Amino acid sequence: MDGDLNERGDSQAQFHVVVVGGGISGLAAAHRLVRDASGVRVTLLEADERLGGKIVTERVGGFVIEGGPDSFLAAKPRGIGLCRELGIGGRLHGVTAQRRRAFVLSRGQLHDLPEGLSGLVPTRLAPLVRSTLLSPLAKVRVALDYALPPRRDEGDESLGSFIRRRLGREAWDRLVEPLMAGIYAADGDALSLRATFPQLREAERQHGSLIRGVLAARRAMRGAAPAPASAFLAPETGMAALVAALDERLHRGSADVRLSTPAIRVHPTPRGYEVGLRDGEAISADALILAVPSFAAADLLAESDPGLAAELRAIPHASTAIVTLAYRRDEIPHALDGHGYVVPRGEGLPILACTWSSRKWSGRAPDERELIRVFVGRSGRDDVMSLDDDALLLLAREEVSRRLGASAAPLLQRITRWPRGMPQYVLGHPERIARVEQALRSRPGLFLAGNAYRGVGIPDCIASGERAADGAISYQLSAMSREPCATSPHSVNDESLIADS
């Protein structure tokens, strides 16, 4: 794809696109602009001293430590697609094949996660029958999904309500809820089904049964394309390899990448937008992509567009932290014969999950060493985030000691906090996003990207940034077609202004 890079002299460009935010969404947007746009100058502003946002990889003493996501979902195309475009597709690897086992903590004990789950839904009877996670009555209740009639009305409902209605309360509490929380760190009774798993409602609607519908969808996907060897993929050297490849392409494409450059306000101008920086500088843009958290975008727009800012600020977020601990192998009595475990909300613990990175991925720890990640916090547990580092470390170490038997002091420990790091797609979220879209249609040249709108995973964020960039390119072309060199934002823009995932 190197030949597709836009490596012209930017001093000749007439149309200026500013991207605010250097996380994966902003990087993907800037890369798409540099690669595909003609006659466009690109400036990327990042408040932090590094790029990548929640992608944070540290390499120390033979350990590869991820402070944020450690992989991306292979089934969503833009993760693999972007890696291939950047020339690192051949350096992706999947989870360790011989240890694809996972557990659920229930009633204080680790139980095998039943095989045959498709998304959140059990689709194989035999593993479910053998599972110690659910009671015999709960297993019968799951099977009743085949006989229960579908709901007829088209209104939204919470994810928790939907799963309990189809599969029963115990299946929700012990099986589906902890898996969902591992994605959204959310309260499932507040999450919008339409915003999070609309395919589950569609499966019920089309096939009369959730399980039958999920099985049909899986068969259709198999016929369309071969399934990836692993459900999750990551660069062999860690997720930061994706950020480094994007950074290198932006510099080759003559993008102006500015670190430690916080934007503090955005105002419309007759020619586009003005971005005010903390140091007093103001940057003019013909088109503007805000690839920052929705509450940060609200702060930028508060003075010039209080209505839109209020909608963005109303998207709730949960705070979490990741505590990473390293041990000698002989200091952990547990066999670590899997990838880790998730913790249901009903256990009443502040722990969301614990993954065994050195068993999940090859090359994450030296020989005879283990790397453990403990995820702390979820929606409704903001009290845990007020703990200082010593208390968080103690919480994580006690969890590892209780479940895995590791009582020795860790060889290494790291804490990464993500205050308001996880947007919550609560009931009413689709309607709110529709209102945001409508508001943006009267602000041509302004685009939003990120995980607060239509997908929280890395492929979703990549698609979000790329769609915003495509909108900016389309806007540039429409402005040029109306009047040579015109860059006025005050014209109709029919592009979708928030990326679909």
C-alpha cells in the first residue's frame, strides 16, 4: 500500500483537516486522510506526550506489559485490514491454541466456561450439561429458549432483561453477565440491547429462538468466509506496534503530528473552525475531526454549541484500572491451565476479571515466569477508583493469592488507571446518537470519532476514525465542486458524521 501514500508537499495543500486526539480513532482518521486525500493538509493534535490513547505497551526484563487492550477481535474486519495496509499483518498472532480454556468465578470457585459459546450465547448442549457453572434447573431453563415465543414489539430493552427472558436468570447471572462485563464493564440491566448486541434481538425475531438464530448466523458466516484461526489477534511485540506503524506512516505522509498540545475550545468561523490551544495558539481548520472521549468533545464545544455538548456529556462512562503482576512460575500453585477468569457482578467483588497473559499469549514473559493482569472496577463501583496505588496493589495481590495461591511478593507490578475510560451504551443511547447526528448535520465539516458512539473495540474505533476521515474527504470534494477553493462549512453535508462500526 506504500504507493497509495500521499507524500506530496503539504505546503501546496489548500484544504486543512485538523484531527484532535491521537488515540487509535484519531490515528486511523489521520492515516486515511494522508493515504487517500488529495490536496489536504493534515494536523493531528494530542494532549499527551505520546500517541496511542489506551494502547500502552511496556517491554521490561523480558515481559511485554499491556496497560490497555492486549488484542483485537478478529471477526471485525478493520483491525486486520489496517494491520495489512500498514505492512504488519504478517506479524499478527492469535491466543495460544493449547490453552483456550477460560473460567468463571461463581460462589467463590472457578468453573470452566462451557465450550460452544457464540458471542454471549451457549449453542452446544453437551458442554452445557457437563458444566458445573449452572444448576440442573438452569440448564433446563436455557433449553426452553427453543420453545419460548419471541417478543413481538420492536421497542428496545436492556441486555439483562433480554437474556433473562430467553435463557433464564441463572444463565444471565453466572454465564452471560460476566462475559458482557468483560467487554463493557457495565450493568447489564442498564445497557441498551439495540446499542450493544442488536444481532441477538434479530436472531430472536427472525428464528423465534435466540439459540437457533445465533446458530443460523454462525452457519451463514462460515459460508461467507473462513473463520480466523483465533478469535483474538495482536502484534507479536505488543499492541503498540500498531501505533508505531501508524505514526511512521503519518510522518512519511507529511502529517503535522503535535504531542503535548491540548486543545481547549472549538469555534466555528466563516471558513471552517478554529481550534484554540492551551498555549494560546489558534489553529484554523477547513474540516475538524474530534477523536476524543465524548465528554472531552463536549468540553471543546461547550461555548460554541452547548446543546450538542450537553448530548455528548450525557453519555455515561465507567472507570477501571489494570494491575499487572509478575511472579516466578514455582510461586503460583495453580496450574494456570487456561487464559484466566471473569467475575460475575453477583459475587460482590470489585474485581472484573483476571487474565494470565503469559499463558494466553506466547512471548509475554521469560521462561519460568508468569504475567497476571487483574482488572479492577466496573459500573457502579467508582469507590474502588478512589483507592490509592498501594490499596489497589493490595486488592490485586489478595485476589491472586486467594484464587491462584500466589503469596510471594511480585517480581514486577504496574498499575494503569482509566478514569471514565469505558463508555456505557445505556438505554436511550441509540436515540441520543441520532440526536447527535442530527445536530452535526447543521455543522458541516465537523466530525466525531471514538468509542462512545457505535462500538468500543479497537476495530470499531478504527472504523470510526476512517469513516470520519471519509466524511471529511467527501466534504472537501463537495466544497470544491460548488466553488473552486471554497471551504465554507455552511452548506449541506449528507455524510454520516459519526462512524458506523
